[in-house]
Amino acid sequence: MFLSTWSLDPVALGVLIVAAALYLGGVLVLRRRGHRWPLRLTLMFLLLGLGSYAWVSFGFLGTWSTQIRWAFTTRIALLLFVVPVLLTLGRPVSLARAVLSARPRARVNGFLRSWLAKFFGNAIMAPVFTCLVFAVFFTPLAATLRMSPVAQGLTSVLVPVLGLLMVLPMAAHTVLRTGLFIVAEFLFAFVELLLDAIPGILLRLNDSVLDGVTRVVPGMPGWFPNPLHDQHLSGDFLWFIAEIVDVPILVILMMRWIRMDKRESRSLDELSDDEMAELTAAHLRGE
């Protein structure tokens, strides 16, 4: 039943068509210019990135998102964390940089270096933002968003965009950090493993229905969970997803740390003996 349930989400279908057209259009432009874009990256973007988005939107989670709490919260978590990470495997930013002319490319780079990208694209901000988003599940607003067709449509667009804002700056390596800041990010990412568990644990252990909808909708299939059990399942899945998605974030931070270390080592190797001696003396003086 979980794998055989499908429905059409027009908003998500529109997002899929636009995203696939832009990506494939970029690949064709490069081919006309005599360059080849790796097939594996195209397949990753289409099958893993857009494929996961289609599965979340058209499958069981999208079909029952308005009726079942755990389907709604799981859908939000996957669109926010998992789908954006899988989309970045196709390196859409690198493709855009290769295709766009100088001025549009400068705008893309400018956005990725903007305060908004710097704000979202670091591991320190991620757990705070996550807790704020998941705090909605503890209020009656969750029921309103879950049962509103308009809110469901906006979810299909806005939630993946927010996830991309957190992932793209790190994946595109456009936000430069000092060594100390990267170490702080890395350590804070481990703290995030604990912080991300809090919303799921609170949903799982609470014995009252937090969104206020306690009635059982008549005519629903017999396998539907009751409201409280539904909330507990929401906490279980939310906890699991929030912990799993921290792994690729740690990998990205590790890669950034290694790249920064190589860059600093290369710059030191280029110094002359006199420059290195002067730098060492300045360091010993505390300058």
C-alpha cells in the first residue's frame, strides 16, 4: 500500500517540469558549445533529486498528507532536508555557471555570497531554523497547514527552496570561512545531532494531541492510526530523518575543512624563507 499509492499534485508537477527543463536546457546549451556535461550528474539530478521530489509529492506521503499527521510531518522533513541534498548531487550551480553569460553568472555568484546565503548556509544556523520550523507541529497551526489545499501547494514550492538555501552555499563552496569558523561549525554540527532530536522526542512522548484535532474522520480505512498514535508516529519519523540528514552535512563540512587546509598550506608554501620568518615572528609577538 505504501508503494502503490499515487496521486497527482499539479503544483509539484509544475515544479518538476520547470526544474527538469532548466537543467536539461543547460546541458543542451553546453553540448552546442562543444562541451560535455557528465551523464552521471544529469542522472543524479533527474533520478535522485527530482525523482525523490516526485516520490514525496505524488506517492503515499503526498496522497495522505492532509489526513495523516505522520505523512505530513515526514513529507515536510524530506522536502526540507533530503530532497535538496539529492538535488545538489547534480551540481546545478556549476551547470548554471558554465552556461550563463558573464552578467547573469555574476548575479548568481553574488546571491550565493550575499548575506542571505551566508545566513542560511552555515551549520550554526541550521538547528535553530529547524527547531523553528518543527515548532509549528506543536501548535494548532499544524492542522491548518495540513488540511489546507493552498498551504499544501505552497509547501511543495517553499519548503524545498528553504532547504536549498541551506545546502547550496555549502555544496557550491561559495561561502568562504576562516579556519576557526569552520571548526566551530563542525563542532556545532555535532551539537545539532542532539538539538534535532528534540522536536521528534517531544511529539513522541506527549500524551495529548498538540494540533487540537482529536476527532476521527468517518469513512477512513481501518489501518488509519488514531490521532494520538498518529502524533507519536510523526515524532518517530521526524526524529529518524532529522538525525540521518546530519550525516551529509558533516561530510560537507569535513570537505570544506580539508579544502581550506589545502588552500592555506599552498599559500604558506609560496612564501619565501624571509617572509615565513617574518610571519612566524609576528605570530610569536601575538600580532
